[in-house]
Amino acid sequence: QVQLVESGGGLVQPGGSLRLSCAASGSISSIYVMGWYRQAPGKQRELVAHIISLGSTNYADSVKGRFTISRDNAKNTVYLQMNSLKAEDTAVYYCNIQARTRGAGTRTDYWGQGTQVTVSS
């Protein structure tokens, strides 16, 4: 029904940059929120950033000033530009969208499979 395809994860040195992408497809009638979450070993999954339809954004305090979330509505794609990466950013990053499908009257959350980001020297 709805599929999310993530890309862009990998290994990077501290201070480096990486950009994650997530493209949504399927019988989508409207996307309200697109965002990124992450989960490090032994820790709970946390919100990194999200963006709503009109462009308003929110960021976790730990990434403010370093990460930027953006979206391409024509492509149903959300991006996460990560700069000045730190070892503490190491985690599996998950794409998330809140969307309505055709014929549905409620919003539903959909998740990508996750992509590993490792920050190490």
C-alpha cells in the first residue's frame, strides 16, 4: 500500500557530512508529516527531525544547528542533511511519514526499514 525506500547511510569521520533520503510511494492521497528517527544500541528510538506540509520543522536539541530536514513534495521524498557529525550520532536512522491513502479517512504512520549511520575515526 505504502512503501518507504531509504538511502544514504554509511560510515563517516567525525566532522563529516552525510545526506539521507527517503522516497514514499503507493496509493497516497496526502502526506502530512515526514520525519526521521534514530535508535542507538541500548537506547530508545528518538525523534531527530520532522517537517510538515507547509515547511515548518522541528529538531531534537542534540542536532539543532547541525542537521537540516527538507522535502520534495513532487517526489514524495524527505531528506536529512547531516553536518558536523559526532560519534554520538551513530545509530540506525528510520524514515517516517504520516499520510492518508486513497479512500481512507484517517492518518496512518508508515516506517522505512532503517539505514545505519556510523561516525567513527
